Amino acid sequence: MAVDGCGLVCKYILILFNIIFAVVGTAFLGLGLWLRFSEGTRGIFDIDALNSSAFVIGVTVLIILGSIMLIVVAFGDYGACNEKKCALQVFSILVFFLAVAEFIIGGLAYSNRDTVGLRLGEFYTTLYTLYVNSQDPAIGVTLTFIHNSLHCCGMTGVPLVELVKQTCPKPDGIMEHLVMPNCPATIITVFDSRAPLVLGIFVGTGALLIVALICSGVLSSQIRHASSSPQYIILNSSTPSLAAPQPYPQPYPQPVTASNNSFPNQDPAVFTSLSVVNVPVAQA
């Protein structure tokens, strides 16, 4: 069945939303699985004393979040592309819970920004130590992303003695060739000073999820309306008839009279009555 108007717009919005969601979810899941099963980091998860560390919690969150996002994408794409109402209903339920979680996590992160900043600094310190010991390329890519995003360099901030200087960004001035901001302090400071921005990111993401939820509801409503409305064929003078009308069959033949005789110039046929003959029956 085809949708039009707002339903068609919402359909394409959902497809675009699911494409972006699929890319981000795949990145989260891939990075989480790499950090979980990489040779340099696998041993951390086998130590019971480190099960509550920021690194283990962060990797677990990446895997769970990436998996949930891909499940949401599967239902959303199937429902939007094939116009399946049941799949869109499941998609709406999952998106609703994700939106609620975004608002709750954003509020908690803003109210506990000092603790969250320390946890993120601890997470970075663990990544730094693992990369120095193993030179894992996945951890190196993660450190490079953090360094370029925050414009910091390792634990010391001194490029000449820094062990991970190959992942540090290019210095902006002459002084940064000698010393740059170190990352643990930068992470804590940035998260504390930009807590409203972080809250805005969570709220904005939740608002996008609400938009996807509204589009899913509109598309589901149009699909339900299209499936329940009857289909009509409008006939006019230019519309060819589907079949020639058939006369009703006459159950009994009519007697031939002068009014309905098809051959008026033909003499009527006269039938003589049969006489009754007594036929003797032989006696046994």
C-alpha cells in the first residue's frame, strides 16, 4: 500500500534517522567488542577486582548501547520500508524507552558532573596504560580521537617525553611544542565547565528520538487507515465495462404464440393427439 503527504515525509525521515542510527550503533558495538576481546584488554575483564572499574563499565555500555541501537534500526527500517504496522509499533516502544533514558542520563550526568568527570579521567588513564603496554591499534585510534577532540596530549602534556606522542594533535603555537594540556585534567575540567553543553546534547538527542517517535506514529496511522478503508472503482461513460451483462435464464420454455413467434410468416405446426390403444397382456 502507498502513503502520501505527511506519511511519505515521515517515511523518508525514519529511513534517514535509521541510517544515521545504524552507523553510530555499528561504531559503538564494533569499538566495544574490539576493546572487550582484544588481546591487550581481554585480561582486564578476567580480574574480579576490576569489574567495577570505569574502563569495564564503559566498554560494557558501548556494547549494550550499540546492540540496542542496531535492534531499533532493524525494526525501524523494516517497518518504514515495507510499511509494516507491527514493526513500527515495536520501533516506537523502543524509541520511547531510549528517549526517556536519554533525559534521565543527561539529568544525572549534569547533577553529578564532578563524579562523572573523575570517572571519565579514570577511563582515559586505563586506556593510556593499556596502549603503552600493548600498542593496540584500536586503543590508539580511541586515544587519537580523544586527543584531537580535547586538544590534549597524554598524561604529562610534554610532547618530548610523552609515550603516546604519535597520537597527540599538532601544536597550535610555539609554546605547545614544549608543553600541552594533559588529558586527565582536561577531561575533568572540560566536563565540569561544559556540563550544560553535555546536558544539551542529551536533551537534543532525546528530542530527535521524540521526532522519530512522532513520525512512526503518523506513518502507522496512515497505514492503518489505508488498510481499513474500502476500495472503489469509479465508472463513467469512458470506462469500458468489465463484462457484458448476461440475461437471466428462463427456467421454463414459453409457448409459441403469435406475439412471440420469431417467424411470423411461417405456418404454425399442428400436432395430432395420440390415440390410446389397449394392448393385451399375455397371461403366464
